[in-house]
Amino acid sequence: MLLLATACTGGGPSLDEAAEVLAADARKLESLHPAVDKKVVDETGDGNDDFASCSNDDTALRVYQVTGNLKEGTQPIPAEQADLYGRPLRDKLKEIGYTIDRNSSWAQPGRSVSILRKQDPGITFIVLVQTSQPNVEIIGKTDCLPAPRRSERGSG
């Protein structure tokens, strides 16, 4: 519904709208995160605009990151863990509208990197599962979208 309302205004999604979708989608992955020592960095809220990572001065992005480690003694052998634990995360992202970038995703023994994208509103997730620590990293970010600088926002 949020995206439909945006489409009717003639413009693309705002940074706030994309960040809201990013946060909701990332929370859906947290329950599937197969790790202990989980750390969540939620920078999707207003005021977490990252202008430095964007090439255009009037655009910014926001991120959501979850990291953690697999439980000690987790089966199967470490080289198989990457695919075993990465698959449910990828499947959930596909279920909620993301597509795998097959040109950027790759796997090797002990490491799986998947890049998934939701074109509208412009969100990319990187799912990394590896034998080195942190074993599981999920990084979501919005595209660089128009955003007023804090000094330009006003106090409305």
C-alpha cells in the first residue's frame, strides 16, 4: 500500500519509505538467523542518513546489519555450513520479493555470499555465511535516495 501511494505521486520512494521496508524485511530474517552472540545495528530511522556513501550530495542511504556466530559444535562440517545456514535466509528474502543477483553471488567451500535485490523500493541485502567469525552477516541497505540534510529538515 505504501508503494502504491508513492507510485500515484509520480516520484519514487522516499528514503524514509525505503528504510521502513528495509527494517521490516530485516526483522523477518532475524528469527532465521542461526547464530549466537547476535548483534543488530539498526540505522533505518530518521537521522541515520548516510550521505558519505552516496555520490550525489542530496542523496543518502540507510542500513540494517545483523551479525553473529554459529553455535560451537554445530553440525555439519564447517565447509557445508555456509550453504546449509545461508539457504533459509535466501529463501525468506525471495519469498518477500527479492531476487538473487546471480552475477554477484558466489560460493566456495566454507563461504557463501548472496546478493539479493528488491527493485522497488530499492533495497539490497548481502547474506554472508562463512567458517571465519562472524560466521553470519546480513547487511541490508537502501539505494541512495533523495534526502534533506538535517540542517534543511526544519523542526516541523
